[in-house]
Amino acid sequence: MKFSQVLSLMAFLLAASCSTESNKTDVPAYNSEITVVFESKGAVQCESEGITVSDSAQKLINSGIDVIESHCAYHNLTDVMSVCGAGSNEIIIHNIPAQSSVDALELGFYEATDYSIYECS
């Protein structure tokens, strides 16, 4: 087996072994009046937990966007190696009014589609 294949297998096994409070994708039921957006938590393994949910929500609120609900989550479409100094796939999600989604995207948020919610520490 090539070294790159071993690394890929190790990364897969590590990702598969991680558990969260919810192992399913926690996408809210379709509601045309609500959009779910996210931003990276900015956490660095072994160094920083990143920004808080309230700090992230405040960015939206300061721009006049109502925040209905917020959570910590893992972005399921992002794989990361577990190594000190590396980033993480932790994100902060916010339910906002659908009519505010363009404004949130302009602030640097992204539409959330595949994530697993966990309880923030």
C-alpha cells in the first residue's frame, strides 16, 4: 500500500470514529421563510476554540439581520486531519429570515446544507 493510500485510509477512519451529539444531518424542515447560514468557527486544533456563537450572531445583528436560532455544528462536507495547529470543520449556523440571505452572504456567511449540530462548550 502506498503512503498516500495509508494516509487517506487513516483520515477516513479517524473521521468515521468521531462522534457528535447527532449523527444525522440536522437540516431543518423546509421552510421558505427561513434560511440557514454558517461561518467557520475559526478554531485551531490544540490552540484556539475560535469565535463564540454570540460573536457570530452579533455580526448579523449589527447588520440588521434577525437571528432566529443559532448552533455549533460540524460541516459534514469538510474533512480535516486531527493534528495540532490545523483548522477544524467546526462552524456556527444561524437560522435567519430568507429575505436576509443575500445580506448574510455579502457579510461572508454561506448557505448551510450538510452539517451536524453539537452542543457548544
